[in-house]
Amino acid sequence: MKIKLLSGIAIVGMALVFASCQKYPQAEVDAANAAVEAARTAQANLYVSGEFNALQDSLNTVLAAVEKEKSKLFKNYKDEVAKLTATSEMAKTVAANAVAKKEQMKQEVTATLGEISVLMTANKEMLAKAPKGKEGKAAMEAIQADLTTIETQVAEVNNKFASDDIIGALNQAKSLKDKATSINTELTDVMSKVKGKKK
Amino acid sequence: MARKLKKKVKVILITFLATLPLCVFGIFILATPESPEDELGKARMAIADARKTIEKDFIPPSLIEAESLYDSAMLCWKKENEKFILSRDYSKSRTFAIRSEQQALISPKIASQNTSDFVNSLERDLEAVKRDTAQIEQLYSRLPLPTIINKKYSRGIILLREAELNLEQKNFKECRVKLGLAKFDLSEVARYTRTLLDDYFSKLPMWKRWYDQAIRESAQNQSYALVVDKFASKCYVFLSGKLKTTYDVELGKNWIGDKRYSGDKATPEGKYKVTKKKDGSQTRYSKALLLNYPNDEDKAQFQKEIRNKTLPRYARIGNLIEIHGGGGRGANWTDGCVAFADRDMESLYRMIPVGCPVTILGSLQPLFEVIKNPKP
């Protein structure tokens, strides 16, 4: 009986020794790192910087937890594996959000450029009808210069858009729209005076 | 006896085997070095907090160093974990983690100082450029400027708006770049405009003399006198030296400066008289008052410019300068004439006789007054 008990203790002891050698979750660590890197490649740090910082923070925390487990005599990576999987999922969401945000901004740039185009067409039409001198051109050269500047800068916006600088393109497009709108207001005012005069 | 001994040895052996792992575990548990988990946790939190509070454009070198130290601490920890459990030494990792936390903790303070200094100066500069731009805006819209200056102005305004948008989005460095470019363009416009105006307003004392003379003569002769203030785009009608009424006028496209030659689209400055009243088929406008431009002074000045070769030999002196209708367009558009709104022209036409003196001058206000209150 005594021998059997001691044998049991010996077996449990050996089992514990083997249990302390649980495998390091290398695949999960690599997957989490790769997922965060993929989020960075999707420019999450630019388009959803808050979410990306939180993600980076989560990854750092879980990697530290993995190391903490690795430092122990009896290792159990079950929780850490779950956290690593969750981090990978979070990274995928953050990357998707970045792509969505970027797409939204792209659409905003396209829409703003469309609005600029409409305003520019209207501005050109009004400029053509705006008060002329006796025979020559009207004193509308300043406005013509504005329109030329806007057209040049629209090309710059398109270049930025093509080179993936969506934030820069959007800001420039917004300021161009403001300028085109102010010209439109100015010309509408002049045209209403002309119409009033014709009546 | 031998059997009893054998059994005793067996018991001792099994007991030894049973207690050996426990002893080994005991030794391992007691001798395993404590991991740098706490220090790294604190460093990580300090870095995360700093990242949250610091604007992305103002991350100080201390935070970059904190992150680098954290990475080093993690690396050391990993390296030590690869070793046999009893030979691990986390002191290096711990030291890196502590230094990382220290650097991360001082970062927000450094960044805050840098950020507030930078943002304050940025906001100050932006306000200054906006103020200067607003000041020249009213003047600018009325001045005949070369196309290159017009382009610089519109580009500057667009860049200024971009700078504002970047400031709203806390893209401070991009804001600084855009503001710098806007400032460059707009200050060139301001410089050009200022030079143009300084030059223009250098004749103010002479204009004041003309104005005083016109009123004096109107009072002496008990007659009408017209004074056209080009900068204010106004025509003042005096009767017997007293202001009777004021009209808005529109001028030549290049109204600033005196008329020099035919086709320069400038409105002349000088003392003239109405030589003819035109209506019906005599004029393409409803009514017109023909002036005696060029007068003797204009002719002398033109000849002088030809002699001095400041005008080419083929240049011709202008003529047919009138006060006529067709105005009220909100722009300076004539070839050099003074345009009134048709309704105003009708009433002026009825009032003004042939021979009425017409003084066309640059401005009645000094430049600083005009800049202070650009909209007449």
C-alpha cells in the first residue's frame, strides 16, 4: 500500500515536470504581429490613428503576458493564445476600418471635385456673360486668374489622389471648393446687378 | 533477512523517487528569478498614456527613446527566457523597463511645452496673415493688378484656407508648411499693392489743391463743379461751393494712375470741362458728357514721354473721354471714361451745363485712411 502511494506521487511529480513544458504559441504570436503589420500597411495609423494606437497597446500587453507565462516554471498559454487570437481579430477590424475610412475620404474628394467642377462650369458661364468693357475684356481678369489657379490646383489634387495622399487631396479640394464658391457668389452678385439693370 | 533488506531498499528508493521531483520543484520555485513583468507593465502604461496625450506632430525624442527602451527590455526578457530557468537574469530587462517608464513619464511635459509654443506661434502667424489679407482684400478686389499678382493672390488665399483646415485637424506641421507658402504669396501681393498705392498716393497734395480750387471756383462763380474721386469711385457734385449730391461711378479697367496713351484703359487725372452734351444717336449710352481730354497739360506730358522714350514713337494720345451711362455693373470696365448708372446719368445730364468744370483726381483721403477704411 505504502509503495503504491509513493509510486503515485512519483508519477504525479513526473507528470508535472512534463506539464511545465507546454509549447510556446509561436504561430499565434506571429499571426498577431502580422495582423498588426497588415493594419499598418492599410495605413490604419493615418486614417484611424486612435484605434491603431489601442491595437498596438493590446499587442504589447499580450506579448508581455506571453513572456510572463514563458518565465514561469509551469507554463499555461491558454489565456494568452485566446488574447493573441482576439488581437489578430482586432487588427483585422482596425485594418478594415482604415480601408473604409480611406474609401470614405476618397469618395469625399471625388464628390468635392465634382462640386468644384459644377461651380467652375457655372463660374465660366457667368464670367462669359459678365459685364464687358466697351469692346474689350471686362475687368474680370482677377476672377479669370482665380479660375486658372483653381484649375491648376485641381490637377494637383488629382496627383495627390493618384499618389495615395488622400488626406492632403481632401484638404486641398475643400479649400478649392471654398474659393470656387466665393467666386460663384461674387459672379452671381455681379450677374444679378446686370439682370436688374436690363429690366 | 535478505528479503526484509530488499524491501527496505525498495521503499527507500521509491520514497527518494517520490520526493525528488518535489525537492526539485521546491528548488526551482525558490530559485526562479522574478520576471520584470511589473516594470514592463508600468513602462507600457506610461508609453500608452503619453501616446494618448501627445499630438502626433510633437512626439518628443524622449518618447521615441522610451519605446526603444521598452523594445530592448522585451528583447532581453525574451532572450533570458530562452535560457535555463535557474540561469536567467532579468536585471538588464528590468533596467531598460525602468528607464523606459522614466522617459515616457517626462514626455507629455516636454511635448506639451513644445506643442503649446508651436501652436501658439502658428495661431499668431495665421491670425496675422489673415488680418493682413483682410486689410488688402478690399483694396485688392478694386485694384487693377497684373495677372501674375492676381494668380499669387488667389493661390495664397487657397493655401491660407488649407492651413486653416490643417489647424482644425491638428496637422500642425502641414499647417505650418501651407501657412508659409500662403504668407510668401500674399506678402508679395501686399508688397506689390503697397508700392503701387504709395506711388499713386504721392500725388495727394496736388489732388487736394485741385479739389480746393474746384470748390472755390464753384463758390465764386455760383456754378456747378464735378469732382471724381477715382479711389472712392465717387463723383461729387458741388453747386456754389456746397456739396449737392454724390454718385457712384465706374472707371477704366486700369484706373489706377494717370492716362498716358490711347488704349491704356486708364481714366485720366486732371482739370477738364464738359465740351458737349450727347444724347440719342450721338452716343451709344443713354446720355454722355464729352470732356476736353486731352487738355494742354495732357498733351505736354504725352510729348514729354515720347521725347524721353518712356512711350514708343507709335503711341497715340487718347481722346473721347466722357462721362456716360451704362454703369452700375459693380466693376471698373470702361476704356477710360467715367460711367454712371443710367438713372444717375439722366439726373446729372439735366443738371450739368456745357462748360462745367470736371476735376478727376486719384483720392481725397490719404493712403493710411484708405487702408484703415478701404470700403468708401
